[in-house]
Amino acid sequence: MANDKEYIAYKGKKYTVEWYFDLRGKSQALEYAETLAPVYKAKLQLLLEIIGDAGTIHNKTKFRNEGDKIYAFKPLPHRFLCFFFTGKKIIITNAFYKDQDKLPKSEKNRALKQKEDYEKRVKKGMYYD
């Protein structure tokens, strides 16, 4: 596995926000973020900084519990799904353009599968290079 992956999206006073990488070293969420227009990149960065430094975002239009321990950063109209992990980490699993009211079940299922994969690989010492 290559050592050139950058896991950390933002390191704050309360949380470190990281990108999830699959076994091939690919991060769908990071690749998606890199394609955003500068205004949306700035909105996402601000949300990461707020939660990283303050530890919470009270505005549900910007960060929300989606159930099953999956949360969503919401730099409108984009969504970045994530979960909290031991060691004061937040792992961003996947991202998408939200064009409907409800969270697509396929996106939430993807986040849940990646959460499970991350937890198994970390436990086995196989996630970080």
C-alpha cells in the first residue's frame, strides 16, 4: 500500500477528521471533495474546522445525525457522511450531491459498510500504513 495517502482532512483541538480509504488506497469522499467548486470546498472546510475545534455543530442544517451512528456534514447541496471513532476521530466515508429530501438508502448503506470495514482493519492493525 502506498504511503502517500493523506488521511487527515483537519486536525482540531477536539477531533481529528480523516478521510476513509478502501483496500486499494482510494477515498471516494476525498476525490469528490477535490472536484468541488472553491465556494463548496470552503464551506466544507469551515464545517470540519468547527467540529474539529469546538467538538460539535449545533446547526442541524449543517451537521446532522442520520441514525445508526452515521452523521452528515452538509455544505449544501453536498453531503459528506461520517462516523465518530475512538481516539477523538471522525472518519468521512462517502460523499454525494443531494438532490432529494431524504438521505438515499444506498449512500447510508455505503457509509455503514465502510464504517465496518474501517473498524475491522484498524482492529487488525491493517488500516494505517
